[in-house]
Amino acid sequence: MEKPSERLISLDAMRGFTIAAMITVNFPGHGSYVFHPLQHTHWNGLSFTDLIAPFFLFIVGVSIVFAYSRQLALHVPPRSLHRKIILRAVKIFAVGMFLNLLPDFDFSDLRYTGTLHRIAVVFLVCALLYLHTSWKQQALLAGIILIGYWLALTLIPTPGFGGRVLLEPGQNLAAWVDQQWLPGRMWQGTWDPEGILSTFPAIATGLTGMLAGRLFLEKITPSEKANYLMSAGLFISALGYVWSLDFPVNENLWTSSFVLITSGFACMVLGATYFWVDIKGHQKGTHPGVVLGANAITIYVLADLLALIFYNLPIQGLPMNEWSVNALISAGIAPKLASMLYALLFTALHFIPAYWMYRRKIFIKL
């Protein structure tokens, strides 16, 4: 096993374009006019939007391997890294709490979960596991989590529903656990898609990224690494499809089949882009992703802050986004296309501060 000798342009670009996609789907021009692929699936199923969060957690896992394999190669004692790992996780979680308080800072209606909260927990657990377990132990733990979660949700009756096992919105074991022990407000009133139980399979998503990242440490040719990534991705996504016949693909529950299918897709995308960009050298078009990916979480936070202006500033009695979309519709553009154009413009705006920081080598590591 060896340490990676240089950064992967493909991984950096994939991280940046994933953040760009996340901002685009989070901030449509008008919530009533959204193309179906840019919406989360209501319950069972998979859309383009449903791929974004697991892709980012997968990338977190791969990045952990690159970051800490270098530290271990320099013989840095693993325990000396604990403080940095815990501090980073706490900072990401704290920023997530800050965003949840915007704009009114109403502590009585505070939500304790969210995208950044889940990233913080997954990073913390996966980074510590990387320092103290082998890849075989990580693979075994991922398998135990996915199988255990499947058995729990499909065999344990949902309390309060006459001894029935349910997998419906707000009527399942994960929702019941959140209702009992999750503090604060839940995203959907009686349940939260980023709640307590579903965080365990989300950790498994991070572990799959770590397992993929470990391939880059192996003493095999770059082409073999790309082939293994794409082959493994195809296999586990196929396995996820078979599993979905019993345990449906569901982002809200972060089901085991959802983990395998999305991680498989992420693995194939990473393998293909690694082959095309890093092996073949076709880097044209990757620069925007690299720039955004250099400060990915910072740009994500900035999007929430800028949204206070671009989605609230009144123009002729309407929020800026609605006024802009209505103006585009009046110009003859279809409503959903107008909404998407506004979202893309809002996303593109973030490239300006991202490029400024990148040129000045300012990399904010939350």
C-alpha cells in the first residue's frame, strides 16, 4: 500500500460539481415550477436530485483516505489526529445549526438535523474508523449496518400501529425513533429524513467511499484502478437493485438498497472521470468544478446566506426570485425552464467568490 502522490483532478471536480448541483436543486427560481429530475422523490424511487447527497457523502469517504493516508505515511500517531477530526466535525455541525436558525433565530422552533449535521457525523465516524480499522473491518461494518438496518425496519413492528411493520411516511420505525428521542422540530412535522436511525446507513455510504478511496493506495496501474472502480460500482448497484425488490430505494429512509445503488453510481462516475481526466488528461471543463470543490462546504454555506437576499428581497411586491421568474415567463420562456434558469444563475454567482478564494489560495476547512 502506498500514499497517493498527488491530488486527483477528477475527485476535486466531482466534489465541486456535486455542490453546484446541490445548490441548483435546493434553490429553484419558483417552487411551483420545477422539472421532475430536479425534485426529490416523494417517497420510494430515485431521481437525479436524490443522488446528490449520497454522492457528497461518498466523496467525503474518498477524501478521508487521501487526507489521512498521508498523515499515517508520515508516521503521525493516529490518536494525535483525534482532536482535529472532532473539532472539524463540531465546526461543521455548529455551522449547520447556525443556518437552521436563519433568518429569525427562533430557538423555540429549532431543527437539530440537516445536510451539514449529517456530513459532520459521517465525517467524524468514518475518519475515526479509518485511523483505527482495516479496510476489511470497514467493509464488514458497512455490511452489518446495512443488513441490520434492513432487518430492523422490515421485521420490527412500528409501535402504535397494531403490531404492523410499516414503511410509509411518518409510519415506520425510523420515524418512531425520531418522535421519541430527536429533539427540536422535525423537517416533516412527525419525522425527519436526516433523523437518528437513517444516519447509520448514511455512515455506510461514507464507508463505501473510503473503500473506493483505498483503491488509489494500491500498487496497481491507474487503468486497473479505474476498471476496478467501474466494475465494483456496477456490481454493487446491481446488488442494490435486487435488494430494492424487498427493501425499496428510498432517500428519506436512506434504505440499504439506496446506499448500494447510489454508492455504485458514485463509484462508476469516479472511475469514469478518473480514467478520462487523470489518466487520459482531458481536463477541459473541469476547472469550474475544481474551483467550487476547493471550498465546497464554504460555498454551500454561502448559498444559504445569499438566498436571504435572492429569495427574499422584494421587487414590486414579490420576492426577487418570483419576480424574475415571472419576467422570464412574460418573455415567452416556459415556467419550469424559467425557474431552472434562475436557479442556474444563482448557482453560477457562487463561482465568483469561489474563484477569488481559489486564486488567492484561501481554502476554508470547516
